[in-house]
Amino acid sequence: MQTCWIVYNGSLTHDKFIDQALLLQEAAEKQGIQAILVKNYELLMNVQQSLPLRPDFVVFLDKDILLAKYLKNQGIPVFNDPNVIEICDNKAQQYIMLAHAQVPMPSTIIAPKVYREFSIQHTGYYEQVLETLQLPMIIKEAHGSFGMRVYLIETREQFFEKVEELSGIEYVFQEFIGNSRGRDIRVNVVGGQVVACMHRHSETDFRANITNGGTASPIILTERQKEVAIQAAAALNAEFAGVDLLFGDDEEPLVCEVNGVAHIRNIYNVTGINVGDFMISYILSKVEAFAI
Ligand SMILES: Nc1ncnc2c1ncn2[C@@H]1O[C@H](COP(=O)(O)OP(=O)(O)O)[C@@H](O)[C@H]1O
Ligand SMILES: [Mg+2]
């Protein structure tokens, strides 16, 4: 019998993280795989030593990228690939790659590195950003989930306050897609195929994240929405991706972000689809292909 480890973050005590791991465990066991839930800190990353036990593959549901790399170096197939998790975990990095692949997305400027407690105000840099993107605009930290580090900036005062506050932190400036205020689409892509999607909307916030108060409902994607979601996942080499799509002018899809470790519980509740089933089938076909 094949075994897999489902690695998740043990320091995050919120139920949704273990719940996520359980959905994958259920999917794996349905396909005859023994699936063991492993908290990231349960694996001692003693870098010069080999792990005493090793599974046939690892489904990595954490952003402990160093652990993902360590496991990969031990010769264990890790999904998503650690490099993909790393790129997706940094919105600035992923926007550079998405733009390079000409994926449709809001106009985006990567903030320059400014060392903490230093400032580049009065150099004219920020005026250039304001002139290029105009207000209102979005400021988004490179690392963040559930809408928590995404800010809608409506005034110059808010803009300058935020850039000072973020000194020393990686972030981006982004065109605010007003047509998409409080609504977006989450598309789960597995192995280059769309396997599930949902519409998310919020009456109270510009962010559609469910954790932030949004509600979700089923949606049928247009061919263009599917195409853009698949293109975004491919641009980042993401075998599994949770792609957020915004509604641009004429409802044209624009990529908001790509999640390399997408949560699958909400989409399961809305659609009845366990994305984990597709993830496990995909991994099995790939691991078997390796073995041949
Ligand atoms: N450029 C934008 N224009 C309009 N709304 C946006 C934009 N960027 C993000 N949002 C809204 O904010 C939410 C959170 O942004 P996102 O980039 O997906 O970060 P997170 O990783 O926190 O989910 C999105 O789901 C969307 O509703
Ligand atoms: Mg998002």
C-alpha cells in the first residue's frame, strides 16, 4: 500500500487548517492510499541526516517552504513543488511571472525595497506611482492570505500613511478594479484542468474572501474565464492552483492572485466537489509515471 504524508502547519490552531488536511486524507484513503497527517514541526529538519521514515509522496498544505525543500531534497515527490509554493506565497514574485507570461491582470507596480526606518518620501517616487495608477488603488503585501493584507487606498493621506507603515516589507501597488468591488471568482485548477469554481461576493467589503465576511455561490465559467485561470496556473508551473479572478471591463477576467496552497473546504461546501480527489488522482498518475 502506498503511503502519503499530508503536511500542514501545526502552529495554526484554527480548525480550518486541520479540516483542510482531513479533506485530503479522505480523498487519499478513498483511492487506497494510507494518508498520515503530519504537523510541520513533527519532522525534525536535521539537514545532514536522512529521514528515518519516508512516504511515497507528500501533499504539502503548508507554507513552510524550507521544510518542503528539505523533503524534496530527501528524494520525496512533494506537491505542489516547493518552488511553486514559494513563488505563490509571494504576490510580488508571482505578478512578475504572470506579467512575463502575458496573463491578463490589473496594472501592478512592485514597491522598491526600502529598509525599515528609512524613507524615500520626497524623492518623487510615490508621486509617480500615484500618477500611474491613480486613486483609489490597492496596496497588497507580498505575503498574506484571507484578504488580511490587502488594502483599498482612497486618499493621498491613506496612501502615504500606508507606504510608511510598510517600509521594510515587500508589497505591490495595484490598479483597483472597481467593477469587481466585493466580488470575484475562485477557480481550482489541477494538472491544467479546471475542476471546481465558485463566485464569492461581499456586501460589506471590497474583498470577496469568505474568511473576511464574503459568501459563496456556484457559478458556470465562461470559456475565457477557464482559459485565463489555466493560463495563470501554467505561468507559475502550479500543478494545483486556486486562482482568484476579478471582473474587469465588460466582465473580462483578470487574475487577482494564484494560491499555491488553496483551501478546499469552502468550495466543497458550495459545489460538493472535493478538489482533493482530483489532486490525489493527479499525483498518482504522476508518481506512477515516475516509477516506470
Ligand atoms: N486589484 C484589485 N481590484 C479589486 N479588488 C481586489 C484587487 N485585488 C484584490 N481584490 C479583492 O481583495 C481580495 C483579496 O485579495 P487577494 O489578492 O486575493 O489576497 P489574499 O491572498 O489575501 O486572498 C480579492 O479576493 C478581491 O476581492
Ligand atoms: Mg485571494
